[in-house]
Amino acid sequence: MADQNLVPVGFRLPQALLDRVDAFGEKLAQQTPGLTARRSDVIRILLERALMAEGLPAATETTKPKRSKK
């Protein structure tokens, strides 16, 4: 994901949800030896999977929506 234009986003999560994210990260690391995924990487993976499951394809440079300026 280093080649993407990443925008910092801050939010709070309940500890129980964060524990589930970390557990998924551990599972992912066991399934892919040598992979070092930070928590932020794991959250991006989970968000991408959830959005794909909802029928929302990955955004590309030509299809991603513009952010509104505040």
C-alpha cells in the first residue's frame, strides 16, 4: 500500500473490537509467514474486505469519489 495516497484518519474503537482486529492480524501473520502487518494495515484489509462483501468495488484513481473540503 506504499504506492497509494494514504490519508490519515483517527477514530476510537471499543477495546473488544480492537482485540478482534488484533486477533485477525495474528491469524493473518500465521497464514502468511514473513508478513509483518501493522494494526493500520490489518484495519485497511478488513475495511476492504467488508466493502467488497457489500458490493462496493475497490476505488481506482478514475473512480474514487472526491473528498469534500471542509
